[in-house]
Amino acid sequence: MGFLVAKSAIEDGNEVTIFCAGDGVTSLHDITTKEMQGVGLGTLSDHLEELKSQGAKLYASGKSAQARGITKEQLESLGFTPATPNKLVELTFEADRVLIY
């Protein structure tokens, strides 16, 4: 649902930045992005493609990904930049609004 909200926000002309950390990174496994979907909401891969094509800034915790067997290359293939907690803090303080889903 969080990715759908982000997709809706960017479609409405808002700037969107996503930072996945901890268990949120688990959804970035290749098979998960293709199969994960809410009832009637479309697949995660569809949402990610739209977010990428609309210019969303996508980040994922490099350490969380590594701990879950997701490589830097896999993150980058999805459009995510591996990042540290410091980047999350930076993004939070730069943002006018922050939604946590």
C-alpha cells in the first residue's frame, strides 16, 4: 500500500522519495516485486516502474539488503540506490513532509 500511495503522490505532481530499511527491504527481492500485490492494487513491480519513470528518488538500506541476501546490483536494477542511515536522516530533514508506511 505504501508504494501505491507514493505512486499516487507522484502522479499528482508531488516529489517522492522512498527509503526502504529493515524488513521493508525484503519486498525488494526480485520474485517478491513481481508477485506482491494488494487485492485490486496491481503488482509492486508495476508501482516501482511507474515511480522510476516519473523520477521518484529510491533508496534502500545497503546493510538491510545485504543481511537479506539482496545485492547492490539487484537494488540498482530496481532503481534503488543503496544508502546508509545517515542518508535517511538527511532526506528526513530536507523533506517538507514525511509519511511512514
